[in-house]
Amino acid sequence: MRLSSIFIILILCLGSACWTSKNNGIPSDMILTAFGGDSSRLYAGGFGAIFASNDQGTHWTRLGELSPSARVNSILVKQNQVLLATTDGIFYSSNQGQSFQKSNRGITLINPNDPNSYPSVNQLALSNQKVFAAALTGLYCSDQFGQNWYLCSPLPHGGNGLEIVPAEGVTVHNDGSIWAGMQQNGVYQSHDAGVTWVNQSAGLDLRVVLAASHLKSCGQYLYLSDQGRVFYKNVANQSNWTEHPLEERSMMIDMTCDANRIWFGLHSTDRGLNGPTWKDVFIADVGGGALDSLDSGFSGQIGGLFLLGDQLYVGGSKGVQVTDAYP
């Protein structure tokens, strides 16, 4: 009977993705929201905590402490240096995360009268030696890997000439151009490392332009998520933005991609007593391909996705779960 059960499990895994939990060293109540690094040292961040693994997630070690309420939104790694974008500003480490310090010099505070009112930072991107940070108080650049910042926003001021426009997302395309999603103003592209910008919002409806958010570079394509919806454009041929169809009544939580494929973490917009009525991970061809579910044994709510070689890492309310990215 035991052999039969094992055989059935193996058959199920051959036909679809199977998930493995990799939570050794991660507390059971930790919700993970972001990944960064590479196969030699992988980082995972959650609420008030950051972890590292030197064996691709088999074992995790908790690193330097963050603010208890700081949710990690983005992780950027350069040799021994680590930058974290969080809901409580930016944290920097020079020693592979053994210790962190706040690194927000030059970033405008939410409240000028409160020196601790650091803005939420949504996404980080690295272009050559320059770091870009999409923050609630604008888009910022650093030439010293986050130790000092200056405003390099497409729209440094709002319509009244005073208010700084929030930056929702930033990424570097494989052609070297920088792309930034600006709240209430759409998507902008820069070919000179953020010195000048051109609006690239053609094809986006007003709702998306008002809340252009998380950006991903996927080969010749660029992807944009907007509070549940997803849009893409072919940068090489300068096409307009087109919506990538998702499941009905779903919300996109996070995405990751390579040059040819994209993975979406989706939650149902219908909610029950324990949250969304369903959660799923899908794979599709970039450029609008049909969705194919990878949810065979996946559990918990989705927090963040990360592609490492041929493995897909998904963080969330059940820690880290891993599956073959190309089933």
C-alpha cells in the first residue's frame, strides 16, 4: 500500500509541478515577500527579517535585524553588499547581511518634521554602478550602492510644482534603458541613466496610468503590474502596451521571468474566512501566452517569486516552496 501511494505521487509529479518546502531555519509564522542573490548565496526577506542560504534554500540563517514593522519589498546584491527596499525605507549591509543599517540619506521624508518618517520603497534596480530606488517620495539614484541618494525622477514635482510624484516601480531593460512607473503619470524610459526621460504609456488606460507599479524586464519585453492586472510591451519594436490575460477574478501578487517565459503568482479576488478562495502559480510565454497552472501541492498565500536556474522559488505564508520552473 505504501509503494502504491508513492507511485501515485510520482505519477502526479510527472504530469504537473510538485512543490518542496525549504524552511529549515525560517520561523513557521514568517511571511516571506522578496528574494535576491544567486546560487552561491540566496536571500529571502519578510516582515522585519532577512534570511540567507548558502545551499540554495536547504538551510537558512537569520541575518541582521530590521525594523519590526518593515516588510522587505526588494533585495539587491552586489558582492558582499546588500540593499533592502522596505516599507520603512532602505537598509544597507556591507558584510553579506550580518548587520544592517538604515541608508536613506538624500531621500525625502514623508513628514519633514519627523526624522524617522522614511518612505516606503517598492523596488530596486542596478544599472552599471548606479542604483535606482522607486519610493513613495519619488525615484532616487545612488552612485555609491545606496549609501547616498539624490532625486532623479522623471517628474520631480507634481502638478502644483511642489508635491513629489511617487515612484511605484523601476527596472533596467536588457537594452540598457531604465524604466520607471510613476503614480498618476504612467511609465517613463531613460537612455542616459536617469538624466532625461520620455513618457512611454501609449496603450495603457487611465486606471493603469494612475497606478503604474511593479516592472520586470523579460527579454525584449517589458512587463508592468497594476494592482492585479498585467500589461506588456515589446521594447525592441516600440509596440504599445497590451494586457496579458489572467484568470478571471484574480489579482497578480508577484511575477518573475526569463527571456521567454513568465511566472505569475495569483490570488482570487473572492475571499473566504481564511483569505482568498484560491491561490495559484502560473507559467506563460512572454508576449501574451496562455496560462498553465503549476499549482500541484502548493499551499499558503503567495508573497514573492524568484527564478534561480531551473528552479522557481515562491515565498509566502508557508515560508519557501520550490518547484521545477520548466515542468
